[in-house]
Amino acid sequence: MNRSLLILLLSVLVGCSEDHKNSSSVFFSGEIVNPTDNYVVLFKGDKLIDSVALDDDNRFAFRFDSIENGLYHFKHAPEYQNVYLNRGDSLFIRLNTVDFDESLVYSGKGEEINNFMMEVYLTKENEKKIINDFYRLEPKGFSRKIDSLQHLKLDLLNELNLDFPFTEKEMEIAKADIVYNYAKYKERYPFKHKKFSKTKNKIPDLDKSYYAYRNEITYDNKDLTYLRPYYEFMVNHFGNLSFMSCTEGCEIKDNMARNHLHFNKHKMKLIDSMVVEKDLKDNLFRNVAVDYLLKVHDTPENNRIFMEVFQALSSDNKHMAEIEDLYNGIKNIQPQNRIPEIEVTNFNGEKITLPNIAKNRKTVFYFWSGTNRKHLNNISNRVKQLEREEPNFDFVGINVKTGQDEWKSLVKTSGFDASSQFRSDNFEQLTKSLIVYPLNKCIITEDEQIVDAFGDIYKSFD
Ligand SMILES: [Zn+2]
């Protein structure tokens, strides 16, 4: 925590003369060393507020006549970080993309809350490993360790607040940033403990005092909805609540693993009955749907029932179009359907559709991206091995998200046969129709017909 204290002390010496208290405008500017993009984009929640280009000196500046006080985040692709803005603030950041989070320093009016939250963020990142070891402890010991980490940060916050009084809203957010982070670990504990304490292999009994922090939880605070620790807490909290209530109250009991549909329906009903704030509710529903549809690979009939419940409970969900696209995409690539009529480009720049590639042969489509070199290296080795072992199949690589020139040079350096490589200019259509997740997935077809659209290039041929 020393760095933030130092910065605070410096600002007392230098910064006091400037006072923008009477102004409602907000000035947020900065310098980015080693930029990875030409822009800085400012968001509030999932709403884009504004974007500005870097100038020749890699500096940017946002100026707003008036803006809602609260938590924002700025993105310099591919990274992003929080920034708390108050009317009257004049905030300057400096960061180096080589060490994005560690290098980020805020200065000027509004720096105290931002530097404090940044320090807390870095400390929390460092604690993740230690906390993994705590999961082995018994409930009382675990709680004590977590509580003491939490108290250290709350004490520091209170000390800072004496010297540099925070606004009520700043205090609320800085506190929630700490409290929900540690509450998240308590929600995870029963499952991690079961996994790590090999001797017992059961969920520990937890009394009411273990969950005492739950009395203070809010399900209705717009200012917290996009605070990451708060959202992560909610995801874990509803996972815990649904598991416990299904084990205790529902007839599926031990068959949880075999009844994903029941578990996820149950989870949506809990979210619906407890969460008040609309955006949080929408985001949590989306989380359940993506998790279930993308990872479970349930039967088409179960997926249909799931969607009926989703639509009944969350009919005005702001992510509805995305979830319906996902559902329809999955429905369209069930076995015996024709592989979607998507146009891709071959190495010579000629257009061809997937059914045409798959015609009259057995084909395995696999996927790779230029941004993930380790994956590319692994998959090119795997494909060469499979081409030897499975001569009845054609192995066809589909690139996602790499520019044409880079793609061509990667095809050559990876030792792929260029005639088996294709790419699409319309990544969105491609990923939506073929559900490219996870990256090791493959689609197996026989004469244009899908045999398995959710194969795994490492497991399907073992
Ligand atoms: Zn249940």
C-alpha cells in the first residue's frame, strides 16, 4: 500500500492550489506508453460513453460538461480498467501497456479513490494464490483468514477517509469493492473445500454464523451492478444457493450432474425471486443461459424447455437477441442437419461454402486464431498426427479473427497444407452459426451432414 500513500502525500504538497469544486465539468486525460491500439474508449456499465484517438505523443483527453458521478471503465484494447469520476474532477493517468495494471497511476483531482482502488485491485490479484491454500482449512479457520484480509483493506480505507474525506458514493463503492471480493471466496468455499480436502470429499456443514455476511447483501444497487467483485460474488452466490437448495429440497439430490436442466431452471427461479436491479438480473440470466447452452450440450428438447423458462422469467432481457442467436445456432447444428451455408475464402482468394467443402467426403472442421500462437502450434501438430492416423477424413482448418496477410504467412510457417485452409471475413456470422467454443472444438461431417458439431479435436478420435 506504500505507493498510494506516497502519491497521496505528494498530492497534498503539490495539488491543493487547484480547486475545481464549483465546476461540474470532468476532465479525464492521460498518456499511454507502448500503445496497443489507437483509441481509448470510456464506458459506464455496458454503455459506450465516448471514445478518443491518441495524439502523436500517445496522449488522450476526454472532456465532459457534466457527467453522472460513479464508476466507469476505460478500455485501451485489449485491456481495460476502472476509473471513478466525480463532477469537477480533473484526472490524469499514465500507464505502460507492457505492465498495464501495475504501471497505472492516477494523478490530479479525483486521484485518491482511484489510486486506492487500484492498489486494492493489485493486492487482491496477489492474494488469489494464498486463498487457494486457505480452502483446505476448516470453516472457522477459513473465515478468520478471509476476514483478516478484508479488515486490513477496510482499515486502510477508513484511515484514508480521515485525511481525504470521500463522498458517500465513493465510500460505498470502495467498500463494496472490498467486501464482495471476500464474500465471493466464502461462497466458493464449500465446493473448493470438498475438492481440496481429499480425505472427506463432502460439502462441510456450515452454520448460520458462517453466512452472517449475507444479511448485508444488496440485490438492488445500480452503482454496484458493473463493479466486478460484486458481479462475481453474485454469480458464485447463486451457484451456491441453487446447489444447496437442490440438494436439500429437490428430488434430484445426488443426480445433480445428470440433471443440468433442473439445476439451471432452479437457479433462474432463485435469481428471479431475489434480484431487484434490472441490469444485474439481465446479466445473471445471461450468465446462466450461456453457461448452460454452451457448456452442457443438452438434448434439443431440454434446450427448448430451458429457453421457454428463460423467456417466461426474463422476457424483456436486454441480452435476449444474443441468447436466441446462441440457441438457434446450437439447434441448427444438431446431428443430421446440413452444415450451415457459410461462405469462406480459400488460399487463392476464391469463395466456397462449407457444404461444398464437405461434399462427398468425411470432413473434420477445426478452428484456430492468429492471436493464440500456443494453440496454433498445438493444433497444427495434432492435425498432422490425425492426418496420418485417420486417412478417411479430410481435416479442414477454419481461421477466426486473423487478417488475410497474417493468416497466409501463419499457414505457411505452421506447415499446414494450404489447400485445407480457409478463412472468413465475417467472423461474427461464423462464430454464431458454428458456435466456435471452446477453441479445441471440431465439427465432424459426412457428405455435408453433421455427425457431431461439438467434438473435440483432442478427444473425438481417441
Ligand atoms: Zn432444485
